[in-house]
Amino acid sequence: MPRPAPTFTAPATLPEVTRRLTGQYLPDGELPFPRTRPADLLSSLIRTILGQQNTRAAADRQYSALRTAYPRWEAALLDGPDGIEDTLRGAGGGLHRSKAASVHGILSALAGPDEDGPLTLEHLSGLTDETARATLEALPGVGRHTAALILLFDLHRPAMPVEGNLDRLARRLEWVPDTWTGARVERWFDATVPRTTPDRLRLHVAGVRHGREVCLSRHPSCDACVLADLCPSAALLGPG
């Protein structure tokens, strides 16, 4: 028999942590939808792929180089993975080969076996959350995290992307055990955070900013942390 799905419980401090983080990093209360994401879904997905294991500056350079070389994605499809790789390499950053393979794989999957299908993802807006996620995750190089980013930031669906900063936050607050995998932590967030786009968007953006500015992986600034009195790790990691 299949094992039953685990049941996750929201910690009592989740609402207060969310309130403090959003007050600290999103004081105007507006929904922090990025204004710099590409307008169409396919371009946004490709830009997201370039950002994997890459700095924002390098990913921006790579994306700009692709758009200069290929004003239409059909041209990138025709040029092939080697041409895309050369373009990415010229822009700097890393993982040129794997990113080129993912970009070309996505374009090929959308074009279909006859390479005459429309290179677009705009149809995702008419799909349910789960179907849109499954469609994205079926594309080369698109995992659960990348799909969640597109769902939340571009389709405005209540997905919950969890990267290193939020994962670290949950462990330091002892919301989840250290023995859990990153995938299980992501499932925990998805099960416990209120399933609305505003709630998840604010927690994701504020949590990421907190991790980059205060709750660093090494030498966190616990003395400047708005969560210090709620965080069991502050006594261990803070200044002695």
C-alpha cells in the first residue's frame, strides 16, 4: 500500500514572523511584484533558467545577450544549443552548456516534432494551478522551484517557491528538523503558509531579503534581527 502523505502543522510563530518580516522589508504594504521581469511567459521562464546558480548581474547579461542575438526565439531554436552556448559564454557567468541545453530543450519541446509549433507559454494563464505546474515541470530544465517562481511572479498563483534563504530561516527557527531534505521543507511551506497569492508573495520576498541582508548562511547578524527573540538559534549564532 502507498504511504500516506505527511501531515504538516503550522508553527504558532508563523503569523508573527510573517508580520515582522513584511513590516521590515515591505513597509509600504504593496505587493512586491518585480517590475523588471520580461513581459511574456516564455521569456520570463528563460530568464529564470539563466538565474539558476548564477548571480543576478550575470543572468541579466546572459539574457540581454540572447535577446540581442535572437530578437525572436525561433532564431535561437534554429541556431541550436551550440549557438546559444556561444552567446551565453560571451556574456560571462557560468553553466553555459547546461543552460543552453535547457533553453534549446524548452524551445524544441514547444515547437514540437515538426518544429512549427508556436513558441509561447501564454496558454498557461487559462490552466488550473496544478495543470500549469505540471506543464511547466514537463519542460527540460524546469523543476518544482522554477515552476513555482513562474506561477507566483508571472501567473500570480499561490505557489510557494522556497530557496536557500527561506530554507535556512525555517531551520533556524526550528520550524523543521535539520534532517529534512530541501524538497520536504518546500512541501512543508506549501502546506502551512496561507494559500493566497499576497500571503505567499510577501513571505517569499521578505524572507529572501532577510536571508540576504541579515540571516546569512555564515556570520548572521542576529543582533540586528527582528526575529531574534523568536529564534532559538540566535543565542548560538549571535555575538557572544
